[in-house]
Amino acid sequence: MIRVLFIVCALWTFNSCQSTKQLEEKPLNVLLLYMDDLRPELGSYGSDHIVSPNLNALAASGMQFNNAYCNVPVCGASRASMLTGMLPTRDRFLNYNTFVEKETPEAITLPQLFKQNGYTTISNGKVYHHLDDRESDWDEIYRPYAFDPNDQNLSPTDYWQSLWKDYQNPENIKEYKATDTGPAYESAAVADSVYIDGLMTEKVIRDLKKLKKSNKPFFLTAGFISPHLPFNAPKKYWDLYDRNSIKQPENYNYIPVNAPKMSISNWPEMRAYSNIPKQGQVSDSIAIDLIHGYYATVSYTDALIGKILKQLQATGLDKNTIVVLVSDHGYNLQEHTQWAKFTNYRTSTKVPLIISYPGMENKNLTTDALTDLTDIYPTLADLCRLKKPVNQLDGVSLVPVLKNPQLPGKEQVLIKKGNGYTVQTARYSYTEFLKNDSDSIVSRMLYDHRTDPRENVNVVDEPAFAKAKQDLHQVLHTNFEKNIN
């Protein structure tokens, strides 16, 4: 009898160990929540005026990065850089019109790596900037309306470009059809599912139900337009905010002291909207409307992400899925007279980044480790135990930081906008504006984030910062020589 019990116990122990081993070896899924123009201005980042309960909860379930930066403060270029893990150069990843398949055709992209390793890869919404860029990376590509039949004989990409602003109020729809533009914001009494991001969210939820039944791991994306212009959101999200409590930034009516003129954008993206002046600053009233609209779209997207995460949990897939929340760049909300992105200032370059994964040792923690968007590729590859491409990636894995949030991260990050090259460190932001055909310096900026986090005073010519200026100049022209020449 004792021998029988011993054999039974031994078999139970063996099977239990086998089950544990199989669980550990089961490939992890990836859910990428990719937002457009999102500042690190959320409740979890200490911004109590923003209603973002679902993103706050996601941060509590994982690790929040407080010093994450994009490498190019432009949609298409930033996405190309992140999804290839490669830094911009003088002639690569320049603007919104970047095509990965043209500029880096040899690159093994992040979704391609997962697809090559047996993952189902699905692009929902805006992931690559262009719908028809690197189509072979995906088993499935979806953007609301893009693949619907149209009477203009337009390709899905061109059809999408003709309707993505997605106004819902009748007068705005009429203006959009007639002029291909409209106001910079809209509050419509519609359900969450009506706007494009709502439709995309419903598709992601359907995908989760479908993927639950599959035996294959997945790399699933939810690419939100919001909070990109126009700031369109259901009225109930506008109603979350008291307009009278919304304030313009303290530095809204001046540029930084001693800042070069070329560092200041004329924000042409926003000026393309019909209620925005073509020259000069917006009125204070419109400024408040714009900030209000931005906040409303952030809260709208937060609610949509909450629905996705709820479905992830309902299917049980949360137990085996890495969740990443990130934005392609930051955004100016009138700081230093500027709107939108397209600058080397911190408001354009700093991004939110949250990573949560099953079995995470450190949860509900933040880290001040310096990182940038090229680090996401090697991080996901390491977490999923995938072999990384050789001699391609400029980023470094964040897995050590995820295990020890006290690590400092990188010594510096490279950020490029046009001819402006920024070296970002834990303390400083140093920028050189170079001539088109050489590394000759036209102008430069240095901001000390320890004493001036809002970058109000350019101290590049102050004697006290001479050594910092020289050291960072040396870093730019040595460590990033191939990126500036």
C-alpha cells in the first residue's frame, strides 16, 4: 500500500512539474496599445486633472517609465524608428511620410520578427503611419472604413486619407466633404463606438475572442488616432472636465530666454484646421477649447483601452499576455507659444511608457531609468525569448530595469527633428542645429532639467555650463557620429 501511494505521489509530482514547465515554456502574447500624440500627462504620472482610470490601473499592474523619449517627434518617422529598433540618421526617418519598406528595406521589423516565429500578427488602426507600408508584416490589417467599397475607385490608403478626421456633427461633416478640413475639435452626442477609435476597439475585442480559440501566440495591436487632431470625442468625455478649471501653461506667451528662433515651430499642422488662424496665436478662449478637447480625447481613449483590457481579462489571456502602452511622441499644448509636436523641446519628445507582463516581480512601481522608443523592440524580443536580428538594433532591452527599477537606464538618448539633433540625458537636453550639408553648428540649446524642467531658459552660453556643453557636444559627434553625418 505504501509503495502504491509513493508511486501515485511521484506521478502527481512529475505531472505537476511537467505542467509548470509547459506553462513556463508557453509563448507569451503581446498586446501593443499604441497612441498618437499622447503626453505623459495621466493620473498615474501625477496629473490629477486628467481622468484616466484605466491607464492608471494598467500602470499599477506593471511598471511605468518616467523618463521615456521618442527619437523623432513626428508620427511616421517615430513609428518607423520604434518598429525597426533603429535610430534616425541625416537621411532616414525624417518626417510623417516615412516608409519603412523604402528607407530600411533590409530591416527585420518588430511585427515581422514575431510573424517569423509563428505568431499571428494583426495591425488594427494606426500602427505604421501608412496603411500600405510593410503589409507583409501582418496576417491581417484593419482600419475602420479603409477597406469598404467606395465610389471613387480609391485604394484603401487613399480612401482612408480622405475620411480619417471622422467628424460626426452635421455641420462639420458638410464642411469636411466640401473642403477636406474642419474645426480642430468636436464634441458630439454619440456612443463610444461611433468614432473611428471606437470602431477599432470593437475589432480588437473581436480579435481577442477569436485568438482565445487559437493555439498560436499573437502580436496584437490597437493603434489609436486619439489624441491626435482633430480633438473629436463623445460629449460625455468633454463633460468630465470643468472648462473653467482648465488653465493655459504658465509659459504659454513667451519662448524660452535665449532660445534660437529656428527651435520654435509655427505649428502648420494645427493651422490647417478651419477655426485656427493662419498667423499669430489663437485666442485664449480657443486655447482653452483646444486643451479641453485634448483632455477629452485622452479620457475617451482611456475608456476604450479599459474595454480592451476587460476583454483580455475575461478571456483569461491576461495571464499570458504582455501589455505595452506607448505613444509615438509628445505634444505641445501652447507651451512656449507652440502647438502640436515637431520640435526638439521636451513637450514634443517625452512620452508615456507602461509595460506589464505575467509573472512580473515588480508591479505598481515607477522607474526614472532613461529610455527611448528603440528599446521596446529588444525588450519584447527578450521577454518572448525571440532571437534578435544581428547588427540592426540601436535600442537596449529594458528587462534589467523591469527587474530592478533603480537602474539608471541609458546614459543618453538621441532625438532628431529636421536639422536639430538632441542629446537627452537624465539631467540635460542639449541640441545642435546643423547645416544641411555638414556638421557645422548653426545654433544650439542647453536646458538643465534639474532646475528648469519646463525649459524656460537656454543656458548654453552661460559659463557655469561650459563643461556640460562641451561634454554633450563630444557625445553627439562621437557616439552618434553615424547619425549626424
